[in-house]
Amino acid sequence: MKLHLANSDGRNAVTGYGAGYVEINGKRYDTNVVVLPTSVETRWMPGADGDISLDGITFLATLEVEIILLGTGARQRFPTPATLRPLIDAGIGFEIMDTNAACRTYNILVAENRRVAAALQV
């Protein structure tokens, strides 16, 4: 699906997504990514089996954001509470949803100038 968002202030926006990819500001990514308002991180690996790992969450807890959207691929999958503990300890809010919903929600929150990150599994 293509999304179109007027974005003249330099913040990142999800401009498209589909099976196996997300598009940020018109650039296609075929790997898991973390999208922040001013950067895109391609080193985030949720886990070998597709589940979100403790290491992946620990990395996300180091980001200076107020909320993290966890896009878990084509369907919503919940990490264990113990896996989410680093976000809770860091005082970072989080929402878990499928990647398509995370892309749409990220665009809304970044347009509101929120300190948000979307960790997206493709």
C-alpha cells in the first residue's frame, strides 16, 4: 500500500508498505528497520525465529523516545512480559501491533511531533 504524507520538515515518514518491505521517504527497505523521526536504523534484528528477542528490546530501550511501536509482521504477536522488561524499566511506552498498523500509527504520531520509534518486522 502506498501512503502519501506531506513532509517538508525533514522528518521520516512511512510512504508505503507491503509483504516483505516498508518504504521510508520513498526508499524501500526489505529488512527489519527502526524508524525514528530523523533516522532509520537497519541493524535491529528481533530474533532468528521471527519472535522479538530480549536483545532486540534492550536495543530499543536505549532510544530516546517516549513510545515505541512494535510492528510484528503480517500478524500481531506478543513478546513475553520478561522480554518487554527493558522498556518498562526505561519508562518507555509501547504498543504491539501488526506492521501495517504500526506504519500508519507512526505517521500519525510523528506528524504530532511525538518522540516515537517504529520497530518494524517486514
